[in-house]
Amino acid sequence: MITHYFKTLKDTELKEIETPRTGVWTHVVAPTQEELEQVVGECGLDEAIVSDVQDFFEVPRMEKSGSATYFFTRYPFDEKDEDIDTAPLLIVMGESYVVTIAMREVPQFAEFISGEVDVHTTQKARFFIQVMDALTKSFEHELVRLRRSVHSDRTKLRKIGNREIERLVNYEHELNDMIAAVVPTNAWLQQVTGGNYMQLFAEDVELMEDLMIANSQLIDSARSVLKTIQNIRSATESIMANKLNTTIQTLTILTIILTIPTIVASLYGMNVPLPLSNNPFAFWMVLAVIVIAVSVVILIFKRSKWL
């Protein structure tokens, strides 16, 4: 679907227009091949570069072709069909237009379209910064959710089971996807700040620098949470190994203790002449020997701190 939006400094709301014009924002969602060709033709885009957005695993990067600059980035998206938690977004900055192309809906643009966030499509650089800021904030929101969930599991370390471990693995996957999306994006943002790819005013440069700082902090925080998950998993493995060792030790002690009366009872169960066989107190004497032997073994285990 292709939608054209337009708003100048004098306009009070973002308008949807039928045909593109100077200062327009063209937003394309889940386009067909015909719609991609239409956008390429209307805006004079590089078809080979634009077609890369159809790859759902496309990595963030920046390219320049002709008078347009192509920014590939990713945004948080709960994808059901692919084993990844981000979706690709292509932002094309032309001389007189901005084009965004995504294979899935972009929830971060809802505030722009509804008017909750004031944007002006004729201010290309400022609009670009607002788009990137919205994506960064959505990553920050996801990171806060993940951090709370991870710390909640950390407080229940000794109660972590298979379900919790599987959940931690999923958290780790989301964080890795987040880092893989933000790191290269922040790299090309640094190049854009130099002003070689779009005209930036002094205020725009400051906003870009703030955006890069926010992205850097996001990366550091994501890595910190990722480290916490790895520590939880290591601690869980140690706890489980310790529990297993304790269980094996307990079973070994019980086996040794029960072996003593079993051996004695087996010997006196043989159908051959045995000492004390004619003694009326033989049973009690044998039982006393068993109790003494078991007591000695238990005492040895306690001194060795096995019990």
C-alpha cells in the first residue's frame, strides 16, 4: 500500500494526498512488485537498492545513488513467521521527498499519522531525525520490558526450571537482534552527522548527536542485560549440578549403609553351618553387629562431612 503524506510549517495537521509533490512523505507498507516499480518510477529511485528491502533479514546499512541516499535500518516487531524480532525499514532521502518502505506495519509511525507527534514533511532532516528517534525509543521500551523480566527471573534463581530457561533463551535472542539492529544503524548515523549525506542545521546536528548518544546507551544497556542473562544461566547450571551431586551423594550413602545389613543377612541366610547357629540369642547378636557396623559407617560419614 502506498500513502502520501504532506505537511508544511503552516499546516495544522498531517494531510494525506493523492499524488506525490515536493516535500512529500511517501510511506509504503507491504508493497507488491507493481507498487515497488511505481514508487521507483515516480521518485526516480535505484531499483536494485530498493528491492533489497524485500529481504526480511536485510542488515542496516547506508548507500548513496544519484541524488538520493538510502538508509536501511530495523525496528522492533513481533514477527510470527520469521525467527527474528525486528523488521527491515528503508528510508530514502531525496532532494524533495522522503520515502519509507517496510514489509510490515510500522507501529512507530502511528504517532506521526495520528498527529500525536508534530512532524513536518517539508523539513526533511528534522523529519528523518524524528523517525530515527521513534525507532530508538521503541527499542528502549522493549529493553525496559526485557530488563524487568530478566531481573524478575533473577530473584527466583533457585526456582528456575525448564520453562524459565527457555524464556531466558528467548530474551537473549531478542537482545541479540536488538544489538544487531542498533549497532550498524548507529555507525551510519555518525557518518550522516558529518553533513555529507543531507543538509543539517546546527540544531539538527545537536539532535543527531543526542540520538547517537541514546543509541550508544541503548547498546550498552542491552549488552548489560545480556550479560545478566548469561550469569543467570551459568548460576542455574551450577545450582543444578550441585543438586545433582548432592542427590548422587545421598543415594551413594544410602546404598553403602543398606549394603551392610544386606551382606550380613545374606551370609546368615545360607543353608550351611554358621557360628551362633545353635545360640538362642543369635538373632539379637547379629542385629547388634549390624547396628554397630551401620553406626560406625554413619559416624565416619559425619566426620567426613558427607552427612
